[in-house]
Amino acid sequence: MFEKPEQLQQALIQLYPPFSEEVEDDYDELYNPLTYHLIWMEFSPVAYDFLSKASTRQLKEFCSVIERSMAGGENQANAVSTCLLEHGTQLSVKKFIKPYLSEAANKELI
């Protein structure tokens, strides 16, 4: 679970530093808040580039981030599911993460 979207964003940047270049930086609490959905929407288009070059350790750590999001309550689980897992085949990332995800997360992986 991530208490704030910024924690999720930092976890992804820590795993994949080039992701910081994809991150929008003009967030505004009132008009353009940083959300779990927004972070996964920013990550999804570059997921293949990162995951296809990732080591086994990085893939396991990435799947741990997914699992933490899935356990983070309805909002976090919905964000990772609808923005990444439900598009796993379209994004060509399913084969990289499927072996390291729990049964519950794999049910969301399409």
C-alpha cells in the first residue's frame, strides 16, 4: 500500500529512473491532482521499454509495487488494474510480469 500517490511515483522512478522523464510535473491539488490512476497512465505507455530490459530482480520488485497497489484499497487496486493489468496483452508486458504476480493480480491481468 502506498499512503500517497507520490510514494508510488517515487517507487517506480527508483526502479526505472528514466521514468522521471515521463512524469508530468505541473500537479495542482485543486485543478490537476496527482492520482494513482494518473501515475499508472503515465507509466503504461513506457512499461514495455522498461520491463523488456529488466532483470529478474527488477521484475520481481516491479511486481511487488503492483501487489502493494492491489493491497492498497479500492482506489489503488482499481488504478493499477484498469491502467496496466487489464491492458497487459496490448502493452506486451503480460509475459514479463505474469510469473511474479499473485493469483489475485493475475486474475486482473488480461
